[in-house]
Amino acid sequence: RPLGRSFLGRGKRRITVEEIRVSLPPGRRILSALDGWFAARACLDRARILHAEEPFGLVHGHVGLPDGLAALLLGRSLGIPTVATLYGSEALLKARSNVLHRAALGWTLRRLDRVVALSRALAEAGRRLSGVRDIRVIPHVADEKLFHPQSRTSARKKLRLPGRGWMVLFVGSLAPVKGLSDLLKAWSLLPRGTGKLVLVGQGPLRGDLERQASGLGLAGELVFAGAQPRKAIPAWMAACDALVLSSLSEGLPTVISEAMLAGRPVVAAAVGGIPDLVIDGVTGFVVGPEDAGQFA
């Protein structure tokens, strides 16, 4: 579990997530660029106990900040190697707009034992930011046991969706970085009655998107499916005609590989590692980000 999320967690000190025991150290946000330092302090005593009970050989921070910084500090304290994986926005967005964040991330990446990135574009962004040349690209892979071609008719029946008509699927957080406002504008350019645009996921923009859909006259064509358990995603993928990803920034989204395994074409923004995955005109279409006309 990413240390940053654990550090910011509230409620129970120990919980179980998908059969994995998770400790949630107390803490509070002070300066976002230094969250990793506070996270490491909050985790250190518990990490020492766990290390004494069953020694572990690596601390892995999922994202550069705050998790990579927390991993670095914990690893130094425990005398074990540290690794961080760059997933997306921390190198491409936050570090561009926040001087303190950029300095903290660069300082962290230069001191880790290994830095991993999900895509070539993300690795290059990390190199420019930190000066670290040896950033390894290790892409995420989709689970072939879960995602494979299935009957669209059966999947829609299982999910109680209309059997006829186009269904375009989005899977992810309803957050600004996903470019969903542009996606709704694109859908509004299509003839009414084209089909359904289904958003699987939850996030802070839910209310804004509902109001935008109403203003664009899309209330009857937009389906908010909410957060879904991972085991349910293959059925949603099988039910759709195409997956759409309108992100403004990405690392290497696993959902694209999942759609491909399910035999569904992808329409996605040309950001991050997406052009590494989608062959334009063959396995889907790559279009300009924030371009509603191209998406339509």
C-alpha cells in the first residue's frame, strides 16, 4: 500500500485490504512536498517492529512524492535498499508548477538506489527533472486471467445494461487530470441517441460532471457507475464497444492493456506512455488531449 495514502489515512490503525494487512500510521498534512518526511516519521516505529519480526530487503515507494521520499528515509533508517516507481503526475504536473515539490522530488530521485518509470516518456521526464540517467522502464501488465474476450450480450445482461446501442466506457478516477470535462464536450458533439457513455469510478468531480452533463443535455446518455471492485471491471470491459481515456497526463495506464486483452478498441489522448501502447488506426485511435472535436 502506498505510504502516502497510509500516512494520510484516517480511522482504524490496522485494516485488511484484499487479504493484505495494512497499517495506517497517524499523521497530518503540513507541506505537500514534505509529506514523505512526515510519513516516514509516522511509519518508522512500526517498520522497525515489522523488520525485527520478519526482515524485509526492500522499501518501495509507489510514486516519487510523498512515497519515494518516505521510502528513502525509511530505507536509510533500516539499512536496506530503496526503490521508487514514477507513475505519472508527480513528475509531469506537480514538479512543473511547484518549486518546492520539484526540488524535493529531484533530491529524492538522486538518492534512491533505483528509480523505475512506467513509460519512456515518464522516464525522460524524471531524467530531466533529477539528472538521474539510469531510470529503468518497467511497464505495468494486465492480468490475462481476468481480462479476455467475452460475450458483449452476456456482459450487458449481467450488468443490467441495454442490449442495443453503443456503449463507450471510461474507467478511472473522476479527477481533473482525467480530462472528463472535455470527454463530455466530445460526447455532446455526437448525434443524440448515439448510445451510452459510462463512467466507472469515483472522485471529486462527480458533482461538477453531473451538472455539466445536465447543461449539455446528456443526462439520459451518461451513466455514473461509481467505484467498482476490481473483479467486476472485466464485465464492464466486455459490455462496452470501446474504451476512452481523455487524460491530460498519464504514465502507462493499465486499463488500456486490459481493454486490449478484452478485445476492445481504445480512443485515448496522446499523453505519457499511451502512444507506446495504442497503435493509431490499428488497435484504436490516439488523439490530441483537450480536443473534444478529435475525440468525437
